[in-house]
Amino acid sequence: MLKKVILKPHSLTLVYTIFLVFTLMQQASAGGWPVRKGKLLTSVSVSYFRANSAWDSTGKSRSYPGNGYFASQSIGIYAEYGISRRFTGIASLPYVLNQIKQDSLKVSQYGFGDVEAGLRYYLTNIEFKYYLALQATAILPLYPRQSLGLGAPGTDLSILMSGAGKKYYFTVQTGGRFYFSDTGPTQFRYNGVIGYNIDLHNQLSAGLSGVISSSTNKEFNVNFVQNRDFAYHQLSLSYGYLLNRDLSFFATVNQFLFGRNTGKGTNIAFSVSKKF
């Protein structure tokens, strides 16, 4: 059962930060296709998330305690640079502004989350239409204490597959994330997107993504940032407009479908991607 608690500043951000990173990776990372050597792909995303309810440790949906809600606005930056024909460098950084309300208590919070940076290696391709790649990133908290996230460094290892035809494209990414702290957690992550090219400028896509996080610390708290043992799965629908080969715009709606020890809400995101 969800309990009313006193919310601390800079709490409840972990789930949203994870969620934002998935949004950025889905829309801004060139869909798993390599960025040419010497070229830079950048993306700026703005996003709004609100949760009026949450799933408890048994997966039951409950109203947010204290007649409250959790709302978050965010700006995210993603960059990918072509180092060689097989290697690209990647980095992402979210900046969040959160509002947490419970009865007469209302807390506003803001700051940088976890910066992620790493490398992607393209193992092989088939006729330059289908690609298989490995990716490794390091996770570093930019805040001085456990407030905007888990407060622990980590690493993420994943495999990516992508492909495209005349009217369709797809990307699949799956892997594990590991945090270096006494209680972890260890996470399994997945993200799949399939899209349809309406014409040269317009495209639609649908995606399914999720996180299953395991830890020896099973405690449930509506301060979601304190939860290390949780899971969620979400559906996304997106519209993209490609002005030209180097400039594109995306609008995405994401809905959490089911989970445990996490919030239940909807996210709307807008992003602009530019190649240099």
C-alpha cells in the first residue's frame, strides 16, 4: 500500500532521468546507423512528464498519496561523433525541473542528472542497410550527494540492431546497466522502435521499452529515487518531420503500461536533431 511521506528536495528524479535517456536514444541516436567519420549529430529535447498514481511493490496501481502528483520538465542534450568507419562517440546529459505536491506541501527542484559518455562499435552490416553494433557507456553523477539520482557511478553495456527498407526502418537495443554501490542495482533494459516512411519528409513510429532493476534493497518508497528494485514498461508513438538530410524534428508521446515500485504517468517530448 502506498504511504504518505514527506518528500525531500531533489527526489523522484531517477525514474524520469532513465525515461528521458530512453527518449533521447530512441529519437536522436541516428536509429543505430553510424554517423560518418568526422560528422557530428546533435539533438536537443524538451519533455514534460506527470504522474498522478504509482505502482506499488506488487504491481498494483494506486493513487499518488496525499492527493498529490509528480511533474517534471526537462531539457536533454545528446551528441554522437563519427570517429572512424566503425567507431562513434556518444554522450547525453539531462537537466530537470521537478514539482512534487502532497497535500499542502509543494517542492520544486532542479539540476543536472547523470552524464553518460561512451563508444559504439559497429561489428558488421549487410549491404549498408542492416547494422549490428556494441555500445559501452560510463555513468557519472554530477550532483554532490544522492539527490538527483542514485548518486553512484555505473556502466551500461548493450547491443544494437537496425535496418531499413524503402518504406520502413527499425532499431532494437538491449543490454545491462550496473551501478557501483553496495546495493547496486543491476538492470536489464530494452528498447525497440519500428517506423514507417510516409514520404521523403514525414514518418511515423511506435516503440516499446522498459527497465527491470534488481537489488538486495527491496524497500518500496513513493520517493522513487530511493527504489532500486523496480520495473516498468512503456509504449511510445512518434511523428517525425525531416526537413532535409541534416535537420529533423520529432514529437513523441510515451505512456507507462505497467510496472512495480515506480510511477504511472504520461510523457510528451519534442526534439530537434542536427548533423554537422
